[in-house]
Amino acid sequence: MPLIIGLTGGIGSGKSEASKRFAERGVLVVDADVVAREVVEPGKPALMQITAHFGIGILDATGSLERGKLREIIFSNSTEKQWLESLLHPIINSEIRRQLAGATSPYSILASPLLLETRQFELVDRILVIDASEQQQLERASKRDKNNEGQIKAIMETQLSRQERCARATDIIQNHGSIDEIDEQVEKLHQLYLELAQSTATPN
């Protein structure tokens, strides 16, 4: 399988912006958040199991998962959180593997906010962390998601600390300034990853 880069960072750190810039350079980006939504779409086995466990009150009028309701339940009940994770993580990982296996670009990106908190890091060759200060994370996430500061802090507490995340990184993008600064760093890393992909490619 071609070189796989794991892209991660805390809420509001700029993962989506970095992912977009790698994708613009023709790189396959598999987004774990997108996969997590896809596996619980109406008609999927995972949603049927979730509904059987939590009841039909977890669905909206169209039969789709009410993610906000589910989030409230699992944030206040560690047993239910554990049950949900034991159901979804293997399904999500299997779908991520399937998508990565279909890569046609020289290397691919697995973008995941919980890359290091779950076992998803085992799927990648290098870990790229998008780093931003906690204050910047709060400001960006508040503006983007219209969540209150308390909700964002609660999400941040479920993620690794900034220090732990950076300590486990192979590469780091500093996202403390403008978007242009991200692009410059992405371009440098893109060139590095192309070289690495070339050197690790299996000859025919």
C-alpha cells in the first residue's frame, strides 16, 4: 500500500483547511469524520443496531440519526460511550482501510481528530499534527460550530493535550497565523511526502 500520512489536531486547529490543501494537490484524503457519518446512514446495519440499543427516539423524522441527542447520551454515560465505540470503531476502521486501499495518488492522507486517541494511528506511516493554541482552538470552533465555550472545552478534554499530540508527531504544521502560512507548510510537506513515497515504492 502507498505511503499513508495520518493528519490530526484538536478541535478548531485547522485540520479541514490542511486536508483541503492536500486534496487540491491531487492527494487522496480519507476523512474519518465523513466515514463515521456514512456508516450510520439510514439503512446501514450500524444504525439499526444503534436504534435497537437506544430506541427510536434517537432518530429524527426522516429516520436519520440525531447526532446531537446521541452525543448528549454518551458524554454523560461512559458505559454507553464504550458500547457505541465498540460497535462503531471496527466498522469505521474497516471502511477507512477499504478507501485507503483504493488510493491512486503517490501517497494518501487519513484525516482524523481521534487518530491518536483510537487505534487509527496503526494504519499510518507518519503522523502530521496541526498545532494551534488552546485559545485559538476555542475562538475558531466557537465561530465555526456556534457551540458555546463550555461545549468546546468538554470536547477538548476528550482529546489528547496539545503537548501530548505534538510529542507523538512526525511532522507539525503551525497554524497560528494566516491561511497562507498553512499553504506554504503543506506545499513543503507535499514535496517531502512525494519523495518519501518514491523511495518506498515497491519496484515492479
